Amino acid sequence: MIELTLAEVAAAVGGELAGDPSAVVTGAVRTDSRALTPGDLFVALPGERVDGADFLPAAVAAGAAGALATRPEPGLPVVVVPDPVEALGRLAGAVHRRLVEGGLVTVGITGSSGKTSTKDLLGQVLAAAGPTVSPEGSFNNDIGLPLTVLSADPATRSLVLEMGARGPGHIARLCRVARPDIGVVLNVGSAHLGEFGSAEVIAQSKGELVEALPAEGTAVLNADDPRVLGMAPRTTARVVTTGLGADADVRAADVDLDDAARARFTLVAGGEEHPVALQVVGAHQVANALSAAAAALAAGMSPGAVAAALSAAGPRSRWRMEVTRRADGVTVVNDAYNANPESMRAALAALTRLPGRRRVAVLGAMGELGAEADAEHDRLGRDVVRAGVDLLVSVGPDAVGVHTGALAERSARDGGGHGQEDGALDSVQHVPDREAALRLLTAELGADDVVLVKASRSYGLERLAADLLADGAAS
């Protein structure tokens, strides 16, 4: 972060300063009092169970330069505000405007799935051209995005921001904190369908990103998704399309997967062609890589440099197609950060391309699908059978529909019987919880089996993946 006095912080957020106005924030902006170091600014966020203001004494003890909070604290300069979350956004907006004056280029990324993976790829590509801020994980809301902005400093040349939404107006609000120069829209899918109500509302909300772009900016739109391509008239910025079709401005030709399910393709852009060999798993990463490439090109990189950087970029954020081979030969694919129908299908496709004796899908429920939840879980179970998975283990009461959908599809494939001799799916199991899943898998798994673990984050299946790795020492 750039250094600021507490007086400057108070002016930026419209708060009342209690304490020394000349105190200087020389460190980071943090919301966790346990992570504070001398010179940091502590933002005391309200929570459902605890109030961050209760930890102001801990901030004093840690040597924090000051705090944003709803009340003052003896011994600590505090900018008192009614809403620390709103104040955090205002502070980030003020800092962002100063950094833009110094030449900062900001990229915003949104979509129903693939945001973090694309952000990770783009961050590594842009870092090949200069100092870049693109944190690991998903910092894509009213707290995470401002914290990302505030981690930039005058040396930062590129800032990559992930923008999530749970309703109309959310992305527009994030863009007011940090207006992007380049906006990337990946896709319009079913994530948070229960909160948005329809795919049309999701598309309208994701398109708030391109509406926020300046006329001299660039909108990167996935031409393979009609709803995304339909956002072109909503922006005054230059539009660059990506996709597999010949009409896309930035496209992939000759796509193939290697033995580890990593994509290789020819990047076609700007009248040039360059080979790309991705280090991330899954054919779905091609679309993410194309979006990252188009954004990097818009930021001024050459096609050759982009292709080379994409080929060097690896996985960064946890629990997204995280592939680990145990010492006993079992491969665990931890993709349990989150899930929606589209990302589930992409993960299944990647699983079936990974080498192994058996492919095992361990799936929990997908959250926030609203009225479509039952139908989507049934469809997912059927997709597991169609994908050619050998063993399905659905976990938890909310995932029963995956189990029944798989049974129905398998029954239809063997003419109404319930035998396993058809080879479509050797076994369909349902267990009540993670502990039961671990017991079943410990007994079932053998050398060279490949296990995909995936569910919406609220179901915590990343812990099951960790337990599976602990069950056999990882190599």
C-alpha cells in the first residue's frame, strides 16, 4: 500500500479521527488482528458472532498505526466510521485513483465460473511484463476486492481484480471502488441462480463490468457464450472476442490434451500464431487462457510473450483442480473450492482424461441453485454416468439427487435392469457425511485410481480431500 497519514485516511473515508493525525500507515491494511504487524492499518469489521472493534486492544499491542472502526480506542489513532466495510471501499477507491495517476492498469474479471483460474493465469502472464498484484484465492467481494487494491503500491504496473456478484448492482459497486481499464467476462452459467432468479438477470449483472469501462478501455468477451457476446452493445469500450471459432479475435486452434489432461493449442492473435502448453488441468482451461491472453494483449504485451508466459503459468489458488499423487499411487484431484453445474461438468471431463485404473467422482451438493436445485442434481448424476466414471460417491443429504440421477441413467442404459455388467458405472454409492465417505474410500481405493472431490464450498469437501491425502503419504 502507499503510505498514508491517518488524517489522509480520515479524509478519504469521511470519518472522524480520534488520535494523532500525523500517524502514518507504513504497512498493510488488515482485517485480522492476529496478523497485524507494526505500521499496519486495522479494519475492525463487524461480524455475525464477534465485532472487530472488540480486537482494538490487540491492534494496540501489535503496534498498528491506526484503525478503521465504529468506536475509538485509547492508545490507538482510530478513524471512526459508521460502516467499516463501506469505509474500506472508499479508502481503496481513493488509493486506486492515486495509483492510476501513476500509470496503473487495472483488469476486472467476472463470470459464473473460472474467475479465479483466469485471474491466476493472467496475473502470472502480466507479471512477466512488470510488477503485478493478483493475490491467490478469491478476493472478489466488498471486502476482498478493496484489500486487493490496497495491496498495490506505486511500483505496481498491473492490478488484476476478480469480481463476484450475488445480485444485481454488486459488480457495478465494485467497479466504483476500482474502475477497470480492461474488463473480462468469461461466461454466464448457473452459479447463484437461486439468488439472481434467472440466467437473464445473471447476464445483466455480469454485464455491469463492461458498462463501467471507459471509452478508451477494452472489453474481452467470450464469443462462445451467446449471452456474453450479447454484452457488446452495452459498452463504449473496444470489444475483443475470444473463443474456438474462426471469427474470434483471440482464438485457440489445434486444441489437444496431453496424458495429464493439460491442454496444448496454437494461440492465434494479432496476425500471429504461437504454441501454448498449459500447466493447468482440464480442457475448460483453454477458454480461461484465451481470456487471459486477450487481456494481456490489451495491456500491451505481444502475442509471443503472452504465449510463453501462459505456458509457464501454473496453478496458484488452492482447491481448484489441485492434483496430488499419493505414495501408494492414488491420485486425488481437489476441486472442492466451489461448484455449479458448468464447473461440475468441466471437472468430470478433466477426470475422465486423467490416466488411471479407475475414475472416482466424490461429489457433494451444489448450493444456491434455487428452484432448479433438484433438476440440476439429477442431471449431474446422469452426467457422471455419461462421462464414463467408474465409481460415484455422493456425499450428504443435499446430494441425494446426484445418486438417484445416476441410478436412473444407469438403469436406462442397461434396459431397465439394475446390474453393473453394462460397464457404464461400476458402483453408485451415497453416504451421509465426510466421515462415512472417508471410510468407504479408504476401503475402496487402490493403486492408480484417480479421485475427484468437488462440491460447493459450504459443504467443506476440501477437508475430505485433505483426509484422503493424509490417508496415504503424498509423494
